[in-house]
Amino acid sequence: MRPKLSLPQSGELFRPRLDEQINMRHPLVRLAGLMDWEQIERHFASHFTSGRGRPALPPRLVAGLLYLQHANDASDEAVVNTWVENPYWQFFCGETYLQTELPIDPSSLTRWRQRIGEEGVEVLLAITIEAAKAAGLINKASVQRVIVDTTVMPKAVAHPTDSRLLDKSRQHLVKAAEDNGLRLRQNYNRVAPRLAAQIGRYAHAKQFKRMRRAVRTLRTRVGRVHREVARQLHMLPESAKAKVQDLLQRTGRILTQRTKDKNKLYALHAPEVECISKGKARTPYEFGVKVSIAITLKEGLVVGMRSMPGNPYDGHTLAETLEQVGILTGTDRPPPTAIVDKGYKGVKLEGVRILMSGQKRGITRTLKAMIKRRSAIEPAIGHMKMDGRLGRNPLKGALGDALHAVMCGAGHNLRLILAALRLLCARFELSVQEIITALIAAAVQRRPARG
């Protein structure tokens, strides 16, 4: 059912309103006035076509919680609990009176994310871009020159090792057999954990022959459990057979994959995780998905952000990223200038001038300054990983990767806008204080001297 409009109740007649209790010059209050909440309500309401059932939650409440979650690096539970304690968060989400109970169950955010999909979170990102224009942070010319780069958004998975993957597969197979009443001759509940621990000790001591021998033993044990469950698969009801069959297929991949194989499985519960090497000395390999990011040249505002499954070559992601920039900024065409690093070497796009790091031919002083500015995207990525939620993605599946990446960009934009509003408020207060000081000094000078 469509969201129901929230109206003041009769019990709130004698309660003071939020705008009478809080500081209306607070940056979050001013940001709430810059956001196009009506567009969010129109877009989100389109996902509720039925007129039956319980009314949906207010779209502004859900959108505000998603914004605050990614702007403040909070989990679903933390953002809902903090909302109760912070009246400014409540005002930002559209509340008229102070609330003392949880607005929603944290699991509702998961269902809303799945319902609105990637298109819905791109609307949320586009609205932050419009809010930045309304705040004077960027102008129409700012989106004509963008910096593009890629990074890795790590998944919330443990570091994949053969021993951990094998033992985790065995545990899931044993649990599936117990839940469905299958009898196993051996489950290796004592032997397998000991082998997995011993493998770690051998690896730490650099006794690799013993380590490989223990891995082979563990693989044999897990293979026995795998085959025994597979032989009894026909005894399961249809409702449980598909789930166990999928588990058997993933365990089979883990049993057969080797070091040099491609398309390996790095997490039993997240088959979409990829191993990506970015050439870093500190983290040579990261496990997650590649994300393409586009920011404005001068201000560093995110105008395009998208997950790129399959670990494509950076140059092959440029056209899709610039197309998204044109859609989100409302120009409906790619920006005419894109500044990239040497990872995009060889790519050419019609109607787009691509400036690359280290480029010498045909470079004027202005273009050289633009190329030198390319490295500004690196601290932006660092802030999204440290201050935002780009450093670890807890959402499930490829859809979770796409949603999380876009919302990380929206959270970064909100932090930039709030910082600009805080600076503007501080300057205003300073100027008011200077005026008051000047008036007091003038009054003192005009006071007649006492004889």
C-alpha cells in the first residue's frame, strides 16, 4: 500500500514543535531545506501500486535514514537507535514533534533497499548533487570537467584460505544434513577443526610441505562428507533440495579449485566476491568488487559512482561511468572533459576529451594544471573508506554491491555539503561578532567624559 501522509495527532496539540526547540541555523536543518523530498516521495511511492495492506513507511523517513547512515558510517541498528536520541536527525527525516520510540525496525531498511533497487539509490545520489548546487557548492560548469578513477570495495568476508573455506563448507554440509534428517557416517567435527588450526601453524612456521599435506588430508575429509550428502540428495523434499544442491555445487567448486585457477570461489556465502590486485604494497590483493568513481574537478563532489562486477579493465568502464554522470547531473550527455590516470591508457570516446597523467603532447598550461589536479580523487576515495562505508560492504549479492557503492557516494556528498554549511555558519557568526564589537567600540568613543 502507498505511504500514508503523517499528520499531527490530537495528543500532540500541546506539545512544542521540533523547530521551536532546536537551533534552526544548524547545518543539518539547513541541509534538510535544500533536499528535494518531493521527488523522493514521488519516486518511492511508484513502488507501491497496490491499495491494500498496511500503509508503507514515509519515504522521507527511509531516505533520511539511508542518507544519515552513509554520512555517519552507521549500521542499520546504529542509525535507527541514534535517530531516537538526536532531534536534529528526526527533523532531517521530516518529524514535526520529538519522538521517543524507534521509527522502524532496522530490518525494514534492507527491504526498502531491495524494493527501490539501483535506480532508487541513483535518485538519492542525484538529489545530493542538486542540493550541492542549491548550497552554492558547485555550479553548472562544475560538472563539465570530472576526474575518474576506480577502487576496490571490499566485501565483508574473512580472508580466504583453503583450510578456512574447506572447513566452512564441511560445517554447512553437516548442518544441512542435520536439519533435513540425513545420516552421516562421519562428520569430522573434531578432526577437521584440528587440521585447520594445524595448517595455520605450519604456514606461520613456513613448513609448507607439512601444510600442503594437511590441506590434502582436510580436502579428503570434506570430500567424503560432500559425496555422502550428494548420494542422499534424492531423499530430500523439493523445498529443501534446491538449497542443498546449491551448497553442494559451491562446495564442489572449493574442492576442485587450485591456486592458478580463474573464477575461484573466495567466500561460501558470497560467490560474487572477486580477487582484485591494484598494485599496492600494503594490500596486494583485495576481495570484493571494483567501483568506478567520478568527482568534479574543483570541488570533489561525487557525480557518478557504480560497481563494476567482473573486474574489468579500467578503460572499459569509462564510457559507462561518464554516461551515468550525464544522467545524474541532468545534462543527458557525458561531460566534455575527463581526467584519468595511466590505467585508462588507450581508451577513446567520441565527444569526450580524455586527459591522462603524464600526457605531454598538446598540453597547455591550463590543461597541465587540470591534469595535476587528478590526484585529488585519491583523498576523496580515502575519506569514503575511512569516514564512510566504502571500506567494507555488508550487503548481500551483486545487487548489494551496486546499492552500497552508490549510497557511499551520496554519503560523501552530504559530508561535503555539511562541512560547507558549517563553515558558512561560522563565518556568519564571526561577522556578527565583529559588527557587535565595532558598535560597542563606537558607543564607548561617543560617550562623554565625566568631569
